[in-house]
Amino acid sequence: MTASLRDRPEGRSRDDMLEHAARLFAEKGYDAASMRDIAEEVAVRPSSLYHHFPSKERILFEICYGFQRDFNLEVLPELRADRSPEAAIRAAIRSEILFSNRRWSQVRVASRERRSLPRELQAPINALRRQYRDAMAATIERGCREGVFSVPDPKLAAMAVLDMISGLGHWFKPRDRSDLERMAARYGDAAVAMLRGWGAATAG
Amino acid sequence: MTASLRDRPEGRSRDDMLEHAARLFAEKGYDAASMRDIAEEVAVRPSSLYHHFPSKERILFEICYGFQRDFNLEVLPELRADRSPEAAIRAAIRSEILFSNRRWSQVRVASRERRSLPRELQAPINALRRQYRDAMAATIERGCREGVFSVPDPKLAAMAVLDMISGLGHWFKPRDRSDLERMAARYGDAAVAMLRGWGAATAG
DNA sequence: TTCCCGCACGAACGATCGTTAGGTTGACCG
DNA sequence: CGGTCAACCTAACGATCGTTCGTGCGGGAA
């Protein structure tokens, strides 16, 4: 049946450890979740974790970096230049919302516990995040050049859209798939409305 | 000169302790910042902190609750009904951005470290936050009835606007006052643009 | 002056933390 | 069969945590 009897009989593989750790970090916070907590969740003694990871810090890093890497692999292509800026933004937003929903725990860990990492481990993660943000800003700027968007500052607009979506990822729990898709569509609408009218909605 | 010689000669009052604690909690996180860290910052021995607060948990609560209370006191009145919905939203956003900038550390602590509190201490803080969110949603709904806004769901729109602004509060560091005011105006524009066009920007 | 008490102190408590050392198991390879 | 090695174990290390205890000081009241 299974490939080998040496394989973990239950969910005790390296990836399972990362997943359980992510869930605990998301629920209790990085510092409040102990190695003993993680070990108990995986049904393993604390010392056994050190056969797979050199430190607790490294576990956090792998969760954060792995998430952001997969995130960029899945979401970034949606912003490719052969799409209209509006379609690209909508697709990216939908992809981000779907992805963030699929990896619920890791979203929270990557955004809220990243600061527990030393600077040199934060850097590669921040670089990935910046890459996505720049791509979003470039798409918005393209939309402005084509006259479909109008914003005072594309980079600022990208931050606003990203904050809006990542905020959603912190509280929105869809009932089912259609609920999720509806929310993705609505947030696409919201972002497009903002990007279209921002420049014209000057106060006073 | 001073009112009394019994007063703290330097910044060692109860409020100073809360302020230093907030800064440490914001920088290192609630769990990573120890009572000894706080004591050192205030130039006091750790045990002395317990003459002012019964526990570390209580310090966190007073920071979070005090912030949200002052927040509502300052920002909520901007949403009063004798203003046009658009003006109310703009004023509230400006007020929130200014207030959050003035209380930089506490914003971060109240939003990111609140979960370290037990449920019964989170409840009153959440109630205050919900009060603000409901007021924002009511203002948006009023704007829809008056025909100036168009959104599929006022509560969802309120969450989107709030997430956008609180996201800003986590990364935006203004150079000076005019920089801050310009950002407040721009985010007001962004929110108004979104609330106006959301309903009309349906995809497909 | 004497008493009082708010406030800060030094020292230590027990608990829990991340991590390590050393031993045991058992599937695989020659 | 005997050797190898990854994986897991038990036990414990030193450090640090939040917190408590008993004491000392010093200004205001009596």
C-alpha cells in the first residue's frame, strides 16, 4: 500500500511538523508556542524536532519563507503584461484571496510573527514581498498610462490595495467555495473602483 | 518649581511605565519583552513595577484598552450625522490617521498583541472596536441611501476601509506634519472613490 | 519628635523555556 | 548475518521568565 514501512505511519513528516507549527504560531504567537507544544501536536518528543530543524527560529523561517515563495509563484503570474491592467488586478486579487484562504495559518504567521526573526532571515522574505508589491505598483502605473486608472501615486495605491486584502485575510472565514469566490469578486470590484476614481475624488 | 518633591524626578510615573511598556511591546512583541526589560527602560527594579500593576497582563490590557478608548473618544465624533456621509468619512479617516500617528506604539500593540490577553480582557476592547466599525458602516449605509455611495455591503465596505487605514498605520512614517496631512487627504480620496464606484465596478 | 505609609529595593521562588547529550530502535545494504 | 544510520527516545542542562517576600528609606501627618 504505502511506499515503505519506514515512512511515518501517521502525520509526522517534516512538512506535517511545519504545518502543525504554523497552526500553533498562528493561534498563540511565536513566543507563546513552545517546542514542547509543537512536539505534542505532532506526537513526538521535543528533542526529535531537532533532527529535522536546527532551531525553533529556523522553523519560523521556513514557514514564512515557504509561504511567501509559494505565494509569489501562484499570484505574481496573474499580473503579467498581456492582460489589461484591470483584468490583471482582478485576477491577482482573486488569486491572493484564494491562496490566503487555502493557507490560513501561514498567512497570519508570515505577516505577524515575521518580526521575531533576525534581520538577516527577514531580508529574503521581505524581498519576495517587495517583488510582489512592485509588480502590483507597475500594473497600476500601466493602468494610469492607459487611462483606465487614475491614482496620485502607484506605489501608495499598491500598498492600499495590499493592506486591504491582507486585512481581509485576517478575519474573513468563508462558509464555502461560492462564498469565497463572491468575496474575491467583490474585493476585485472595490480595488478597481478605488483605482479608477482616486485621482478624481480630490477633497475640497 | 515642580508641584512636589515626592513626584518622580524623571519619567517614572505610572503613565511613563505604560508608555515605555507600549514601545517595548511594539518593538519586540508582548512575550519577547520581559518585565525586566520594561523596568530597565523606566530605570526601576522589576519588583517595583508590581506596586503599580498587578501583572504584566494587566499592563498590556491598560495599553490596549486605553488606546481604544481614547481612539473612540477622538475619532467616533467625526462620524456624527449632521455631516454629509462623504465629509464624515473623510474626517474620520483623517482623524484616525492623525491619532494613530500620534500614538504609534499603541496602535501596533492594540492590534497585534491583543490576542495575548485572555478572552474576558479582550471583550471590552473588541466592543469598543466594534462600536467604531458599526458607526463607520452606518455612515456608509447612509451614503448609499442618499445616493452618493454605492456598495454591495456597508459592513464589508467598512471593514475594507478600516483595514486599509490600519494597514497604513503599520508602515507609514511621515516626514513632517504636511506629509501626514497629505497622506490623510489622499486616503480620504481613496476611500471615497472606492465607496462611490464599488457598486458600479462589477466584473464581467 | 514619632509614627505612618507609599514606593523602591535586593534576593529569591518555582516554572518553563530552547537546546543538548547519550542511548535505543529498526529498516535497509552488502 | 553484521554494520550503518536516520529517527526517536529519556533526561537533563543553563537561562530566563513572571512573580513574591521581606526590608529600607524618606517625606507628610500628628
